[in-house]
Amino acid sequence: MRDRDLRRLLWSLPLLGLLASPAGAELFRCTTPDGQTIFTDQKDTCPGAEPFEPSGVVHSAETPSAPPAAPRNPLADQAQAEQAHIWQEKKRAAEQAIEQIQAHREYLQQYVSHCNRGGWVTTRDDAGIKKRVNCSELRAEFNGLEEQEAAARDYLENGLAEDCRKAGCLPGWIR
């Protein structure tokens, strides 16, 4: 043998060793909690399973094919986009309502804090005219705003999604 042939042989021996090794690692068979049998090469997927030795040869395997995609309807897509926009606007309106309630509560807070000094508070309206407000009425309005804010938050977190679901919304329309 020549040196070149010897070198080729030495280089090819490790490659032959790789080709002679099994194509995959051990195969494990286990049953999932819903009763399906699965085969895997990862032992942690099937804890406690013994290595599986197939008793036969698989000649072919069919993979399930996805059903053909329906042709896209631009009018239906536009209608869905419009519906999504409507529900997103409803969400924005609910968020704005909460912000307005919070702003009004902050405004009333300064007057409610003065109610500790007496039974009446003097305020000015938008035209600058003074008016006297009964503190018990002011506190009732302030507490009513707390209830309105809680109801608006509940609607935003739960009611809007439920209304949307009942109307047939797609996931993500009000996120």
C-alpha cells in the first residue's frame, strides 16, 4: 500500500464507525393520561418506561395531511376587521370611562376633604358662581363614583369579553 492509500483508510475508519452505529437512541413506549400510546427517544417523556424493541418492520408510514385551505374571501376579511375595530373601540370607551370617573373622583376629593370642617362646602361652577353643597350629598356622590369605577373595571375585565364571546368574536379582538 502506498502512503496515500493508507491515509485514506485511516481517515475512513472513524466514518465507518459512525455509519455502523444505530440510527437513533433507545426507543421508549408509554401511554399518556388520555390513553394514547406514544413512542419517543426521550426517557423523561416516559418516566419509568423500559426501552421498546419493535417486533416488526414499518414499511411505510402515512402522515396526516391538512385539509386544503379554503380560498380567502376579501369581503369576509374586511367584515371581520370592521367587527374587530368595533370591539376594540368598545374597549377604549370603557377605559376612557374609567379615566373620567377617576378624574372626577380626584376633583371631588378636594371638596370631600373639606367636609370635615363643617356640614357645607362652597364651590364655584364653570361660570364662577358660588354654590353651597351639602357634605353628605358630596360624600354620597364620591362613594357612588367608587362604585361606578368598580363596576366599570369589572365590565372591562369580564363583561366586555363575555359580550364579545356571545357576539362571536375571534380571539384577540379585544386584547
